Amino acid sequence: MKKVVGIILCLAVIGGAGIYWFMERQAAGNQYARTLPQEVVGTVNLTNLAALTDGFAATALGRFLAKDTVHAIMKEMGAESKELAEYDRLYDSIAQVMTNPAFRAVFGDDATVALLPPDEKLLTERPIPALRQSLVVVARTSAAGALDLFSRMLDSASVSRETVDGLELTRVTLDRNQVIYGITEGKTVFLAYAPATIKRCLADAKEEHTLDKVAAFQEALAFWQAAPQKNTYSRVYLSVPQVAGLLAGSTNPEMRQSGEMLRGVTTMYSLTFGTDQGLESRARSTFRYDQLHEMVKSAVDAAAGSNQSLHLLKEHTLAYNWASSLRPEMLLNALSANKGEVQEVDRAVRQYLGVSLDELGRAIGPQYGGVLEDIVRTALFPVPKMTLFVGIRDRSIAETMLAALRRTIAETGMTTEEQEQVGGHTIHSWPVLPDPAAQPAMVLTDSMLYLATSKQAIRELLESKAAPDALAQPVAASLGGELGERVAKANFGSFVLYPQRMSRQTGQAMDWLAGILATTKNISISRLNRELVQLMRSTDLIAATSHLTKEQAEWTMTIRKARGEQGGNGGK
């Protein structure tokens, strides 16, 4: 049973671990789609899992998760032997599966998990069993006797042959409630909980009523051509209308609401692949704008403008985040069915911001975000040098909000407000501590409300002559042509994190925390600090963007390893 859990875990979450290491073998393309029915709800295709594991131990993540490393960290923090043993069991349950020759032979080259349409009545009454009965794993393998190899992985399983509806299946019994059926057709292995699921796949393949002939899947296939098959790590395909239909039939109100939010969305597909520099992940969703849910349509509308905070992403920035999705009026519409909740939120907004909930919705958004420039060590504790911002749509209401915030701070009696004029704007600051890095400040401009942990950050922002909607040349050069263009043109969201650059400040902050823990709790985190810093140094940057039009949404993520780190395209 533990090995079954390990297999499922590996097939389901291997994508997350694949960030740090990749493979070189040739993928089998879309051949799995020629064996699945056209009505498939979704597929997750994973390629080259065997090669994926080969270099893992030598990567930064592999070293961080190694038993000896984790043991050293846990022992310093006072862990007991049983806790170390529990980690070892978890580690071994995955490692034994991923290094098992049988697993590598059956699933190591090309494995797909697919969900067929479940029985609607059973889905309503017993959703988990219904979904399980509709799952099928399709694996492409050249190994002889693949099903026998699979059964050998399961020490406690009993294997027999069973004929169901004319199909001679291999029956693998794990326990009284766990039975898996399998069959081999040429180089393709089918595994499922229900024989009927395998039968449908084989029947539809014989009739050529298969997924590869669906127009939406063909769109996904064209999208996946962006990466060489030999470097591709995963491909995901979702028939969103079918997903929405399943959610709409749920007895859970929140699930039904999620299905309603998917109205008008037609497809969603993604691709993850290795490069010489690290990892690329791209996704696209297509939709019919006029059929979208009002909240989704509002998000598309909000993405029409350009990013007015690009100038805040500087040459030495540690982290930057921006989005164009803040639409308080849509939240108000979503809450409108619950009058009591609306009134409660409205009272809180009036108390702290001096305006109504409706006025708040008209005053701010849709752009908001923040930037982390540094982590500064003050006399007492580390302080982030950080600036938060939110777009302003109605300055008059925003001024009322600012006045209310200032009154609230004044009523605490903690500090006295200071004011400074810079470039025609008034900086309001509060010297909480003598250190300049710990003097929170805010300023209201015609387009933004800025809040920072230091007055100096606000002053520098106001004195800057940089265009707010353009990347600084050194930043664009550092990101590189394609990535820099993606960040600059993203109209719904962008995120940039520099782990290697941030490692020094993180280590210093953890040193400060370590001193407190050593004194108050008599524990040490020095090994954790050292290993975490090493892990951060292995990654140069992580960047994600999202871009919306009235026809589609696109998401991208780039993870670029630091120089000298193993990973990416075959570790090159």
C-alpha cells in the first residue's frame, strides 16, 4: 500500500520537483491522445521521469532534502529520533519508487494520467469514488512484460488474470478495497480502477474517436510545439466546459460557484520544458468574452492599461510584484447576496478609512503591488526596505482615506507625524525608531498611493525622472530580451524574485532570529540558515507574467539557475 501511495505521489507532484533538474531523452509526443476518448476531461502528460531522477541528488534541492542534511537541521532544532525516522520513511517511500527499475521501465519515458467523464449520479452521491473510477493511466514503454514489472513493485499485491467483457485483464489486488486493472496493447500500458474505463479507451481508439482529433486538443498540440520534445517535462490539457459541468453538478455551493466562474472559458493547456538556463513554463486559456462571468470579464477589462510601476523594478531589487486585478466593486457585487456581511464590511471600512465600501470601490485599483529593495539591520531588528502601492481612480475619495489613516495613527499616540514637500507632493512619515530605515511613510499622487517602510524610499521615488511604464535599461538587459519584453508588456500581473541576490539578506535576518531562539528556546537554526542560503544561491531569478486579451489569457514562468548550477536541459 505504501508503494501505491508513493507511485501516485510521484506521478502527481513530480512537476514541482522538476524545477531543479531536467532530461535529454526523446518524448513520445501526443501518442497517448490516440488512445483516449474525445470526451476526456483533462490529461497530465509527464515525460522522461526516469531521466528526471538521475541527477536529482546532485542538484541544490537534492542536497537540501538529503537525509543527512535534514537530520542535521532537525537535530539542531531539537527533533527526536521518531521525527527523524518519520522523515526517512517519507523520503524512502518516494526514492524507492522513483529508483525502482520496474517503475522506470513502465513509467519512465512517457506516462499520462487522464480523467474520463464520470458517472453523474455517482458523482453527486459519492464524488471521490466516481472520480477514481474515471481515472486511467496510459504509459508508453518498450519494456517487455510491463504489467508484470508493475505488479512486482507492489510487495503485498496479488496478481491474477480476469476476463471482463471480452477483455483479458491483469488484476492487481492490493487489499480488499484496492484493485487495479491493466492491459497492454503494443507498447501502451493501460491502468485503471474500473475495467469499463479501459474498455472505453480501447473501443474509442478502434473507432478512431480519439482525443487527438478534437480541435481544442489540436490547439494545445500546436502550443506545445514551442519546445523540443526531448526537453519537454510536462503537458497539461483541460476541457474547461467539462470541468465547469462537473463543478456545476456538485452539492457543494462553493464548488458550484467555481463552475459558474468558468463560464465562457473553452480550453486551458500548459507546457513545462527545460532550457540551458533552467525552466520555462507556459500556459494559455481561451474564452468567449461575451459569455464570461461578470467578475472574470471585469478582470479582462482591468487588464487594458499598461503597468505604471515598472520604474520601481531596479538593478538591485530583491523582489517585485504587480497586478492589475484589484476591483473592489466586483467584490461588493459578490457580497451583495449577503446583506449582513456587506453591512459589516462597510462599517469597518467607514471606521478605518472614513469612506463607504462603495466609495472605496470607486477610489482604488485596479493596479497594486509592492517592491522589496533590501532588508536592513537596525539597532533592534531587521527591517525590510519595502514600498507598497495601489492605483488611484478618484483622488478626492483617496484624500479622505489618507486623512482617516493619519487620524487613526495619531490616536495611537505612538509617534508624531512629520511632513515633507517633495516635487509638489506631501510625504507623511512617522519616526517609529531613530533609525531612518524604520520610519514608515506614505504619499498620495494623482495616480498612486505609496506606502513605504522608510521616508527615504518615498523621497527617491518622487525625485526619480524615470518613466513609470518602462523598465530601466540595466534591468531589461539583466532579464534578457524575451523575458524583459514579457515583463514590460504584461497587462495583468508580473512577479520577479532574485533568490541568489536575496540570499545574503536572508542569511543575516536568520542570524538575528537564531540569536533570539538560542536565548529563549535553547535551539539552533544555524544549519537551516546555511542550507537555505545555499539553496537560494542556486537560483538566479524566478519571474512570472500574465497577459489578458478578449480572446485568451497567457501565463509564463521562468526559473533561471545560477551559473555553475546543475539543471535545465540535461544539466548543461
